[in-house]
Amino acid sequence: MVATLEVPGVEIGVGRQRVGPQHGPQTLMLTTPADIAIIGGAAGGGKTWSLLYEPIRHVRNPRFGAVIFRRTYPEISLEGGMWDEAQELYIPLGAQYNESRSEVTFPSGAQVTFAHMQHDKDKLKYYGSQIPLLAYDQLETFLASQFWFMLSRNRSTCGVRPYIRASCNPDPDSFVAKLVEWWIDPDTGFAIPERGGRIRWFTRRGDDELDWDDDPKALVERNLSGKILSLTFIPADVYDNRVLLAKDPEYLGKLMNMPLVERERLLRGNWKVRPSAGKLINRAWIPIVEAIPAGGEAVRFWDFAATKKQLAGDDPSFTAGVRMRRVGGQYYVDDVVVGQWSPPEVDRIFRATSLNDVRHLAQLGTRYAVAWEVEPGSASIRESHRLISLLVGIPAGGRPAQGDKVMRGRAMASQAEVGNILTLRAPWTEGWLNHLHAQPDIKHNDLWDATVGAFNRLAGLGPSGKATTMRR
């Protein structure tokens, strides 16, 4: 922890240290009087730290309580995540931790609770609650219905005016994009610097209609029965976080090496960029080779369809199996099978392809495994066990499905952009390249999912495309 700035009512004492926000967005976030303040628009801007610091100003109030939300529980408990970072701030202040309840209690009795709302219905657990401070880390991952419902729970009888604080990353399709659009240039998608931190007032006229004004009195006159709230958006990016760049100077390089869409969003803070043909993976990034070196290791990853094509106008999903080999630091796609088959045909092709793979790769001295996605639910788990029984003697198993196609494939796309994903020249090559290039705008994503699954398995990544080491 570092002492960085003297802001009355914001800095705290930890032993002999003074701990407070960095100059810039963190200071704006912790001093704005807005009812709702949203910080972010890029990764690494110190957004989460600002949310964790916010309750500290009220911890001498025994009746104060705050709830800090992430969309799912694992996002709270990941190694080095929000729960761990909170301990660095709160324990020196005498806080006691209840890990089973994800709850922190300060000596006065003030509490901070860490919670999640994975499903829309989870909001109903807070019916009747009074929460003076609501905070959301990565607000764009939440549903609009969750946000607006919880606004009614933002009440206070402890003497602290109820308010909301949130962080976000750019997502042009989230409800947050609509909330902050006045602060964003409609042509470039980047935040307008001179508007950062400016407060505006709004009221809701319907589920999706907001009436905005720079003058709260004018807004009151137009909406005599509406609840008037103030909101501000504070842009922040990694360049604002000097502490992070000093501690982890390689972090900036990691952002620069992300795929195009993710780099535009998380490094540059672009609210308008969307994945489109050639932007998830551009086929020009992937060299075609005539042969692949021997050795290494290989995975055949399957994406299974549920039904067979029956009629001329019918268009069910495909079953796809992509075999990828890792040799050194490069990944080679060396075989693809795809078709709209019936379940018995899928079983036959699945087993025959796996046995052929074993025979072929044994001659090359290549280690081999078979994998597929497992959807939540007991039926899918039973089906995974059945598939394993078809491959006696072959390393095989399912992996839980997680995340959307962009998030699952971001690590692979990054490697493709620097030339580390290659493909063998074969009859299937052109169709496979066109499929990847067209994502995410085409109906089917079977080959994409199978390819990403193979890469993530070989790269040692979780199903979401990133390491997911849990806090011990």
C-alpha cells in the first residue's frame, strides 16, 4: 500500500502510513457527490481498488453496511482477486473476516459483504434490504433488470446518504453503454476527455427510457413524480495507474498483445468496436504449411450437435472434431472432421477418428488426448461418461463449458495474430479458415468452438480461455 495523495475525508491511516487514491480517476471517483458514479472504460485503471476503498470512509459508523457485487462467485475468490485485495486494505484497520459468508466486519460493527448475482432471480434475495452503499465490479456483466431492481434496495437509515459506485469495461451491447453514452464520442467510441467526471441528472420514464438534463431543476419540472438521480462517468485506463505499472511493468505489454477487439476495448477504452468478420481471427494471420514437425502433443476436441440434417431447408448444428498439435511454441491444426450426422453416426465417427489418431500420432512420437465440452446438468455428465467408455485406453474427458465465444477464443486469437497458429494444407483447410474468419457473424460456431477447445487444452488454459487458479 502506498501513500499517494492528501484528500480530506478520503485518506486513512494504516500504522504510520497514509493510504489514499492516486491522482486522477481514483481521486475523482472518491470525491464525486454523484448518486451513481461509474469508473472505467479500460483495463488496469485501478477501478476495483476504488470500489474497495470507498466503504472505508464509513467504517466508524456501526450501522453502516455495503455490498460489493461481482456477477459470479469465482470472480470474487480467484487468487489475487477482489477478496484478497480487500484483505490488504481492511485487515490493518482491525477488520475480521468471515470467509464462509464472504463478509468483513470492522471494530465499530460496520460491515462489507461480497456477493454475486449470477442469475436474474438472485436479485430477489435482497427484497426488503436496506443497503447504503451498493458497488458493482464490472457492471457491464450484470443485467439491467438486476441493476434497476437493486436501486430500490439502495436505502439508508444509518446517516450515510445512499449511493452507488461501479466499475466497467467497454461493452457496446450492455445496458451500461446506454447509461454512459453522453460521455462517449459517438464516432470514435472513445471517452470525451472534457466530459470525464461531469455530473448529469436523469429520471426513468419506462423500462428503457431515461430523461437526461444538465439542470436538475429543469428535470424536476418535467418529471414531477419521477425520482431524480445524478450520474457521472469517470474514464480510467492503465496509464492512470502508476502503481500497477511500477509493480507489474509487463502488464501493459500483455494488453498490447491481446486480439484486436479486446485490445481496442481493454487498452484503448473503445465502446464502439465489435467483433466482425476477420476481427476475432483474420484468416491472413494463419500460415498454411505443407508438413508439420514430428513430436509434441496433440488434442482432438469435439463440439457435438444434437440432431441430424433431415430436410432440405433444415439447418441443425454440425458436429466438429478439430485435431491440433503443439510443437515447440507453435500450434498446428492438422485434421478436421465435420458433418451433420445422426447420434449413431456420431458415435461411429467419434470412435473411428480417435483410433485412427492414435495409430497416426504414435508413428510421430506425439502424445494424444481427446476432449469435449460438458454442459451443466446431470444428463450431460452422464453423456460424457458414456463417451469416455467408447475410448477405452485413450486419454479422454469432458471440460465444462464457460464464457462466450469471444472470451473463450481471445488467447488463441492473440497467438494467431503473431503467427503461432498454423494449419496443414488439406481439402478441409479453406472451409476451416473461412469459418474462423466469418466469426461471430455466421449462425454456426461448431468449428470455432472445437478449434478454441483444442487450443485451450494444449495451452493449459481453462475453458474460458484464461488461467483460473482458485484461492486456497
